[in-house]
Amino acid sequence: MTTEMKKPGTGESRANRKVSCAKSERITQQDRVLEALKRQPMSAAELQCSLWIADARAVVRDLKAKGIRIEKHLYDRPSGRPIQRYHLVEPE
């Protein structure tokens, strides 16, 4: 009783397959933060929670380094300290 077994490496493996990789547009964290700030002013904590970003402050810093104008404004809260929210300054 013998059974024929295929030898590994014969035929087409996943590594050797010809797969067409269509170019897909990557949406970066910077893109997501810009879109969120176009809709409304948001704090770093709000950006992190709503967009699942690890460090929103770093993303905002990188956007500022690219020349995008983002300002911080203080907002009073009913209780506790005021919070700072980022505002996207649209070019005129």
C-alpha cells in the first residue's frame, strides 16, 4: 500500500503566483485628521478616540511642519479646566 505524495515546492505556490496588485490609495492618519478638523474643531483626546490614532499631537505637529495652518483655542467646560481644541485655518 503506497500512496503518492506531492513533493513540496512543485507546482505553483503562493509565493510564486502572479498576482496583480492594483494601486490602492492609502488613507494616512494625517488625511484622517485633516478631514476631521475640516468638519469641526477637536481636541487631541477627541481625535485619538474617534479616529483610533495613537498620538494625535504628533500627527498635528507633522501637519504643521508641512505648512498646514492649525491653531489651538481654549474652550470652557461646565466643570474643571478648559480644554484646547485644534482648528484648521482654511486658506483665503
